[in-house]
Amino acid sequence: MGWGRLSEFAFLRENAESFFRNAEYLYGQREYNLAAFNVEQAMQLMLKYFLAVKVEIFRGPALLGGFSERRGACVRGYGSSTRNMRAS
């Protein structure tokens, strides 16, 4: 995965920074409830940004291929063992 693909998530970070700037302005205007709301929105967007970046970094054909093969083996193994347990 190239680092260029991370720009897909840049809008989350940009929106978070915008909410934070707005929170600072509102705090200066003594609008504390609205400032707190904007801080909350900023934090949620930043969290979404960081999670999206982490997931994208660890997602790749080799990792997903290996995972899906292991998952399939576990599911196949689970199904056969439960059938064997019921037969006994």
C-alpha cells in the first residue's frame, strides 16, 4: 500500500481541525456549550482518521490472503468438530 492512498482520509483530519478552530473561537466568545460540542466533534473525527489510517496500513493482499485462509480453516475445523461431537 502506498502512502499516497492515505490522502483518502485527509478530509477527516481537515474537518477535525476545522471543528477545533471553531471550538477555540467559541470558547473565546464564552459560548462554552457550543465550544464543548465542537471539541467533541473534533475528537470523534480525529479518532476516525487515526483508525482509518491504521486499518489501511495493515490491510494488504498478503495479510488478507493469509487471514482469510486461516479463517476458512478455522471455520471448516469448527464445523467438522461439531458434527463429530453430535454423532457421538
